[in-house]
Amino acid sequence: MGWFFHVSDPMGGAAGEAYANTLASPGMPPAHVLAREAIQNSCDAGNGNKVAVRFRSDALSGARKATFVEAAGLMDLAARIEELKLTSPNCLHTLDKPRAALPLLYVEDYNAVGLTGEPHDSQSNFYRLLLSLGDRSEVETAKGSRGGSYGFGKSVYSSSSKIRTIFAYTRFKAENGKEITRVFGCGYFVSHRFKKNPYSGRAWLGGKPREDDLGRVVIDPLENATADALATKLGFKLRKAGETGTSILIVDAHVDTTTVIRGVEEWWWPRLEDGKLDVEFLDADGTPHYPKPKKNEALRPFIEAFEIAKGRAAAKSGTQKYAAFNREDGVLMGGCGFVVAPVAKDGTLVVPGNRLNAVALIREPHMVVAYHVVSQALPAVVGVYLAPDEKSVEEVLRKSEPPAHDRWDPDSENLRDESGKRQKMVRSILSRIQQGLRRFQGEASPPAQAKERRLNQLERSLGGWFRPRGAGSQNPDASPSPLHLEFLKPAYAEATDDGKLRLRSTFAIRLDSSSELDSVDLRLKLNCPVMEDDNEEGEDLDLNVSIEGVKAQVDESDPLVYRFTLPKNVKAKFKVESAPYDAAWTVRLRPDFERESEL
């Protein structure tokens, strides 16, 4: 028993690397991609009970490593190490070094149907997970029902292996009611020539090669006792009667399990919160770890919005809202829960910048498809869109997603039909999400603020200007600035009587009492641009500004430029009010300070 390398087909076909590279660069950490896609595969193959997924790490050395290397046939792969062009370092260079640890990662699911069907039937779960690429037909689940699709999601396993090699061990119930176990190895490499013969880069480890009825060479998986014997040598946990599901072994895994845990929290918290998924992580020493999304401060506002969207929590007036979408052509369109982003004790927002004014897009199987940013305005809010329990809507949203399942694309080729209704539905949902969030921003109260919020970036940049002269090299990061900016009222939008919005804010600037300077001359430029679709700044809104604490002169050439002297122990307070603007616009208030002597 050894690896069988597929000879290149004279009519072409996908190279092995195509199976491994499909999801290699979806714009998020590889460990997050693994968390998203591996659990998606398991949920798609669920048997109707709560799906459980375990990520189990191991690191082999000494005799355990030698046993594994022989059982996995890794010497066969090492013989082609030059031709396979794998990235280095990898385990094939150190197979004969007992002390060099070989990292393994097992992804094991339970309460799933397993890799059912005839191995070489293009409709079977076995074939579509291990032998096909990009097939988006539905997965066979319990009682013959259809679930999601393995699609391109299978590639996440091999792309997480430095040597693009995985093994699958599964237990499933056959049509006759008997349970069967299987083991099969897959390698996804570059197309290459070896001993003058061309190979596609696809390789398999299983039974002896045989010819099917059409004379094609096929490799069958090992089954039952033979499969269990190899599974034991490969470190799989043998599945007992009734423990149907699939275990995937990633050989020479290069993902960090701590990051995988964070990925599970960030993308699977809706299903975890609904009690429909259990996830466990086991270190090589058996220490268990569990995702805890509610303890992740940055996720809590989204979880609150989710509870509101689900109807399990009542929205608090002023800081929370539930927005139900009207039906379209008689079809339910779902709704959103919104929450004003809270502020930490130090005055910073608990939600990271790339998630502010973002809506978590959620459909079955309750994975966050994306955190969809729809506004740049204030106050900063977050939201959750929960797709309705409508088969037609679920199907359209699923088909709008690219292989990485990371957005809803109304221009997807999978949505094209003569009526254009499917594309219209996706556009309508995304538009309603954006309008709903912006409307909530216009109605919402700003978050409670800490007494003082320092703008660190401004302080660092100004800090270099006010240190004593002759102190040597001036590094703006070396000490804090003596200037402090305090938001008494962060920028927020309020509704006008004619249905428009008006931006308001109050902030103060002061010179630290410990400063060696008695005063400083400053120039303030206030900008309030309308943000364009490409996030570029457009025209500025007119502003009404009142000033307290200092005497400021308005620049003759620019009415939004103010010059003033700021004495020590005095606050210069600025109250800003914008001209009314369209509620669909996004605006930004940007005060810029410069020291007068630097101009």
C-alpha cells in the first residue's frame, strides 16, 4: 500500500494545486478560514442533532513519528520533494530526524452523516469532499434530505497542510442499515514530471489500483477492519457504533490553534449562542479549550443585536432598535437588530475600527458571512441582519456567495435568470440593511462617555513640538503631549423637523498644567466632509461654531480656520453644529490642529 499519483489526462483537467489553493487568499487569517469552512462542512452534513466539532492537536517525535511516517507513506512523497515544489520548511525534509516534531491537526465531527455513498459516484458525499472540485450541489444528510455543499470548502484542509496532504476517516450508515468505516489519503500537489512521466499533482492512498467498467483506473478507500487498523496508526480516534461523522487529519499543519479558537468565536458565535453547535479544542497534552464569544468584549454588542433580531430581547430606547423589513413580492425579507457601540472606561470604543457601523450578515447555518460596513457616520453602531426562515431567500443568498462564503454579491453569475428577481432580492436586502443602520444612527443617542478621552494619535504628533529645546533627538512617541483633547459630546446626528440630519459635537482642548510652556498659539481647521461611495471625502458642510474660554480669530480666507492662544489651565471649548444634510449621506467631523509657529 502506497501513494498512487494520477497521470495527467491528455484532455487536461484540474491540477492538484487547484484543490488546495481555492481558498488560500480570501482576505482573512488562514486559521479563520479553517474555522469557517471546516465547521461549515460539518454543519452541512449534520444528522439533525446538535453538531459537535473537535480540533485536536498532536506533535509526533521518536517512535510515534516513525510509526506514523511509515503508515502515512510519507517517504513516497519525499521521493518527489524536488518535483512537488512545496514551501519550506516542511516535514518531508526531516522524516529521518526523530527529534524533529511532526505537527498534526485532527478535525473531528459528530452527529453528522459521514462520507456516505459509493466512492466514485459523483453525487456521493465521499466523492464530493475528496475527489471533486467546486461542485455546489447539496450534501446528502440524514434521511436523504439535502443540506449545504462541500463546494470549494474542502480545500481549506489541504491548504492548512505544509505538504498539501490530508487523510479522511469516516463512519456512516449504508442504505442497508449497516455502519461502515473508511480511510482515504489525498495529496494535492503541483502538476509535475517524475521519471519522465507527466502527473496531474493529485495523489491518493487507499486500496490497490483497479479498473472500473469503463477501463478507468480508480483507487478505493480502505474499509472496516483494514480502515480501522490504518486509522489507529495514523492517530485517529476510532469511532464506535453510532458515532457517525468524519475526521480529517491535516499532516504537517501550519495553523495556530489559538487563532482557530478566535476564528470560531468571531464567525460562529450565532450558532454557538443558539445552542446548535459544540466546539472543543484539545492541545497535544490533552488540555481542553472552548470558544467563549460572550467573554469577547468586541463581540458582545453584536450578540446583543442578535438577541434583539431573534426577538429574545427587547430593544432599549435610544441605544438599541429592531428594524423589521417589509415583505417583497409576498416574501419575508428578515430584519436587523442595532446597538450603539459602547465605550470602554478609557474612552475608546470596544468594537475595533474595521467593525464599526458594520452589520453581521447571518443566514443558515448561522455562521457570520461577513461584517458588512455600511456607514462612516456617527454615532458608531453595530448590527445584525438575520435572514428569514424562507427557503427561497436562503437559496438566493447562498448562491450569491463566492467560494469563500464571505459576502453577498448581487452580480454573482449564479443568480442570473431571465426575470432578474434573484439579483434584485440581494440588492434589496443590502440596501435595506444600509438604510436601516443609517436611520438608526439618526435616531440613536450617543454612547455614554468616559470623563475624558485623549486622542493618542494627536497627542503623539503634538508631543514632539512642545518638549524643551536642546533635549536631543525628538521622537514624537517618546513622551506624551502636553495638549489634551476632550470630547464633551462626541459627534452625533440628530433629526431635523424636515426629515434631514444635523451633526453636533462639543470638544475642548487644554494645555497640561505640568507643561513648561505658559501658553501656545494654535491654528484649528474644522472639516465636515460628505463621504463618497469610494470612501473619498467630498464637499464640506457649512458649520456653525461657538467658542468658549479663548478669543479666537476667524481666518479671512477660510471661515472654518480659527487662530487662538491657549494659556495653561484654560479649556478652549468648541460647540459644532452642521448644516442639515440628507439622511442617506455619511459625514465626518475632522478637527485638525497645528502649532502656529510651525506654519
